[in-house]
Amino acid sequence: MRQTILVIGFILFGSYLFSASGQAKKFEIGILGGPGLSTIYGNSFSKDAFKPIITGYAGILFQYHFSPHFSTKTGLTYERKGTNFKLDSWEFQSDYTYHFDYLTVPFVIQAEFGKKVCFYINAGPYFSYLFRQEYTGKNSRSGAGNWLIISSSVNKNQNIFDIGISAEIGTKIEVSKEWTISIGLMENYGLVNTDKQLLFTTPTLSPVNSDKTSYNHAIFLALGFSYKLDEK
């Protein structure tokens, strides 16, 4: 999937460079957000122990149209990512939910086709800063039935910066000359190992060994509301 996103990005960027000349220019500002699913990949536990959790994002967008069909889009968003870690072995049971709160700045190239109702597709990099990490969970020795509740809000186990690739497809509907609404599906793939040492523990609070690799992966429902500004 990451290779597909990269190919889409190169195609859009090439198309943008080819078409960005002599066309009417227009700004667009708006708000966006929506619910999503998030987990991590790349860890030795990923396939069996990590499960998606319900998350979400919200923010503001700035879009600059270089031509009727191509534009650049950026903004600032708050994103909650994370995962559920559930492990049931002969020795112990663990069940944790991790939340990673990021401030994210994307920079994507977007292609749009249509007029009052149009289809769009975009791709490009994003840059994220982790400002809060928290987890809650419980541990128990197998068969003991005695759960130990654990919670923490420290950031020391995660790298504070994340860089990845974002891609989105969706539909925009023009409700007036200035206002549009949009609905799409956005997928973010992290490309930076964010894991210093995720604190997976046994009921005796001993760390569970992992390969110390974890990359963010999230899919969001992208709902937007924007206003067009003609360049003077």
C-alpha cells in the first residue's frame, strides 16, 4: 500500500508541474476532521498483539489552486493515533490501550475533476509532533484472575517527531459560488520508527521484549467545509 501511495504522489506532482501555468489562481480555506481507525505496524508483535482503536482528527486547511484541476494543500491538524496491545501467553495476560496525540502539518498535491460535484485525489508527505502520550491497561498472571491496573501519561517512550505519507480520495460538492463541502477517505502511513521503548509489561512490571520498531498507520473519514477566496 505504501508503494501505491508513493506512485500516486509522483503522478500528481508531475501533473501539477505540467499544468501549473497561466491559469486563474484561487485560495481556499476551511475546517476538516473526522473519526478514524489507528494502529501500529512493523513491530514483531504487530500481527498478533496490536489491534486498531477508534481515533480521530480535526484542523484547518489552506489550499492554493494553480489551475482548474491541480492545487497544493496544507494545514494544521490535531490527530489522535494509537493502538491496542493485547497479549495472552502461558505466563501472563496484558491488555493496554495507547493514545498518541500529534500536531500534524501535511503538504499534498491534489487533483480535482468535475465542476459542481467533483472527484479529488491527493498525496504527499506529512510532519507530526507528539505532544502527549498516554496509556491505560491491565495485567494478570495467567489463570490468577487478579488484574493489575496500569496508567501513565509520560512521553519518554516515544520519539516526538513522525514523518509519513498521506493519501486521500473523495468528493467535493459546491453548495454555492464560495462554499464547498467534502467527504473522503484519508490514509496515513508513518515512515519513521517512533518507538524508543514502548512500555509493554508483565504482571510483575517487567518489560516485555520487542524489536523496538513501531510505525503509525491510520485511516480517517475526512469531512471538510471550505470557503473560496478569489485572488485580487
